[in-house]
Amino acid sequence: MAPIPTRRAATPNGAMEVDRLYESPFTEIAPHGPDGLFPSDDIDRIVSILNSVRATAAPVPEVA
């Protein structure tokens, strides 16, 4: 079994787009993304959480 993706790999900018769940490294665990692991109600909840985090995340200031 492939290792679980790290938070840093999944969210280098602090928030993650939902589409990333259907890309590597997540598809290394489940080739069809979360659809192969969770019922649709759970996926809806995961998507809602990701969207909420992205909508409320504070931007990181640019470092010169």
C-alpha cells in the first residue's frame, strides 16, 4: 500500500482545490480518488470542508 499523502504535499499553499483529490498522490491510494473509498454523502462533506477552508483561509504574505 502506498504511504498516505502528507499535508504538506497536499496543501503547499494552505488550502486545497477539490480536484486534487483525484490526482496523485491521492490516486496512488485509491485510483478513482475518494469515490473508491467513501460513500457519496461523505464525499459531499469532504468537499464542503475543503471549500470552507479555502473560502476562509487567510493569504500568506509574500516574502521579498
